[in-house]
Amino acid sequence: MSESITDKLFTIRFKCDDKSHLVIKEADTCEKCVTKDCNYFCPADVYDWNLKLKTTTVAYENCIECGTCRIACPPNNIEWVYPKGGYGMTYKYG
């Protein structure tokens, strides 16, 4: 049986800043996006389309800082920067 994403995320630690390092540039662009690719390319399930609110939610505290969202969003609507010093992820093993 394979591990869930939640189980795998348990092996890393993310020290959260009170401000997200991931920003949706324009909410309207997400609403117009047909494929909602960000819901699928992120290995840590950071992005989720909320159908009721018609917006993309960003769970930045799950981010593993791989940078996939910088290049995989077709309309380039995600601003990604490294978390400021002292914040971000650390690995539990290795």
C-alpha cells in the first residue's frame, strides 16, 4: 500500500510565516481557467479549486518548495518566492 501525501508530508517540517510565499496574482484568471492545472501538478496538494467560492485556495504551509507552480501554471498566475529567512521547510530525514 502506498503512503498518502499527508503521510509523506509528515516527514518534513514547515515553519510557517504569517504571510504566504505563494500568491495568486489575479483571482479572475483562476475563475476563467478551464483546466485548473494547479490542482493536479503540485505534489503537496497546495492548490485547491473551491467550487462554492469560485476561487483557488492556497495551503502554503504544505509547500515543499519544489517550484513546480512557477512554471506549470499555463497563464503564469502564481507568484512563487522562497520563504523569508528562518521560515520554510526542513527535512526530518537527511
